[in-house]
Amino acid sequence: MTQQDLADRVGVTRQTIISIERGKYKPSIELALRLARVFGASVEALFELDETGEVEK
């Protein structure tokens, strides 16, 4: 799946997907749930919190 395909499926721009991949953008809960649904995974499988409570991809 391309970044554009994923962006289209979850309703964001390709640039948003790139920013998430690079750790420069923290998705909303709604977007995180949409991404998890596309991949058939839990949100926790895609994102986790570091020791300080910041989201890691």
C-alpha cells in the first residue's frame, strides 16, 4: 500500500502520513483508530507512550 493509498483510506493527505511516519505529527484519536482499522491492528500496536508520556510511533 502506498502512502497515498493509506491517506485516501483514512481521509488525510499524504503529507500527514509522512509526518506521522517521521514522528513529527501525533494523530488524533479518531485518526489513530482509522489507521488501526486499515491495518487490522490495535492502536497500541501502532503507537505507544514513552516513559515521559509522549506518543511514539
